[in-house]
Amino acid sequence: MNQPQTMKTTVTKRKVNWIPLPDPVREEEVKLELTWSADERTRAAVERQAALMGFATLTAYLHQALASVIAGNEADTFVFDDGRLVHGCDLRH
């Protein structure tokens, strides 16, 4: 019977300084002009969600959804002292 192979790894700890993303965009600051298309099933899902949330148009719903995601990601983005951008969840690993 074969034994599973194990791989030995080493982790090198390195101290880095990081700061929140300077001047992240907030949801109300996101400016988008959307042109979009979708297959029938996806469009039906967008229509359901837009109606459920009370949006007058599908584009208004998509704009708000994208603005929310962009702003949320910006709020959780950090810059290491070497210039790398990192999402906050990556810092927990």
C-alpha cells in the first residue's frame, strides 16, 4: 500500500509595513456609465433582484451593485511598503 507523499515547506516571516489604501473611493463617489448585455437567464435574475430591491431600471440596480462592491473592496485594500496592493482577507493568511 502506497503511503501519501508529504511535502516539507518552510515559511519565512518578513516584517512589512502596510497602510490602508490612500483616498479610497466611496460608494456615492463611483461614477459609471454602463452598457451591458446578458443571456436570458442572467437578465431574468437581474430583473428579479432589481424589482425586489425597488430599482426603477436594471441599469440603476447594476450601478448600485457595482458601486457597492467597488467601495467595499477599496475599504479593505491595503498598500505594503514595497508598493504591493493587498486585499484585507489576504492579510489573515
